[in-house]
Amino acid sequence: MGAEKIHYAVVDEIEESTYVVLFDEGPKLHLSGNFLPAGTKEGSVLKITIELDEAEKERRIAKIQDLQTKLLDRTRGRK
């Protein structure tokens, strides 16, 4: 994969099922609880790793190109 970056954040508050997450560097995000580990609550400290995934990027490009080819073939009357 690629280089990764690690950040820390704290869950500042929970509004219904939306978690307000404050990064140490300043940005604030509103995230669905689906993105967070079970047991996350107000005051929880999160370790967030962000990394590039070139293999996934290439897989997605290939999938889009395949769909484009299929759509173009359909518009030209080919199956």
C-alpha cells in the first residue's frame, strides 16, 4: 500500500446517531456511529489511520472502465 498518516481525535458529543469527533489538529467531523468501533462514547479517544490504497484505486478504475464499455456497447446495439 502507500504511506500512512496517524491522527488522534476525541468524541466530543453524540447527537442521536451522529458522533462529533474533534481532531487534535483542529478539524471537526460529524460521523455516523457505523464508522466507529463498538463501545465508542463521549470522551473516547480515537486513533485514526489514513493511508493510500493504490490497488483499490486501480480496481475501481477498471470496474468503471468495464461499466463504460458495457454501456457504450449497449448504446451501439451490441451485447
